Amino acid sequence: MSGGEVAGILVAVFWAILVSFLAVALVRLAQTLKATTKLVADVTDQAVPLLAEASTAVRSAQTQIDRVDAIATDVQEVTSNASALSTTVASTFGGPLVKVAAFGYGVRRALGGRKDDAPAKAPRRSVIVGRTVPASRRDKRNLRGKRD
């Protein structure tokens, strides 16, 4: 056997090994593609119903939002009507009621000062930082801030 024949045999063995590795790689690639195709088909089968349910949920939510919007509009209208009614009642009855209350207070105060049969209160004494202040001084001091 000559050197050329040995080289030919080595090249043939090398090509046989290379073709074997490529065949194994192609078989594994085919299996991977088959599994990927099956996975995509399964995802598609599950995604289509999910998308349909999501679409239904979005439509339902939109219907509910429209209802809530209508309710909010009605509440806003009721609030503005109540505010207008409150303003009307306050302007219609507020002035006269304040006048009646002031008149009643004045009558009560005028009649309250004329009671002679009521017993006089005993003067109280106040203690300020360890000393006693007579009642007459205390009453003057308290009346300074109370002007009628």
C-alpha cells in the first residue's frame, strides 16, 4: 500500500465520520423542529380561546364603565340641584330666622335682668399666684373683654 492509498483511506474515513456527525445533527434538528411545531400548535390552540375570553371581558368592562359614567353624571346633577336648593333655602329662610333668633335673645336678655325674686349669688374669691383677689376686682377684670 502506497502513501496515496493510505491518504485516500484516511480521507474516506474522515468523510464517513463527518457525514455521520452531520446525519446525527440533522436528526436532532428535525426532532427539535417537530417539538417546536407541536408547541406552537398547542399555544395557538390555547391562545385563541383566551383571546376570545379577553375580548368578552373587555366588552363587559366597557359596558360597566358606561353605566358608571351615567351614574356619575346623574350624581353630579343631583349634587348641583341640592346645592342650588340649599342656597335657595338659606337665602329665603336664613335672614328671617336669624332675625327671629336675635329678637328672642334680646327678649330673653331683657327679661332676665329684671328678675328681683332670684337670690343673689355669693361673691366668689379667686386665687392668683398665692393671693386672694376680691370679687369686685375679678368681675371688672372679666368684663373688660365682654362688651355687649
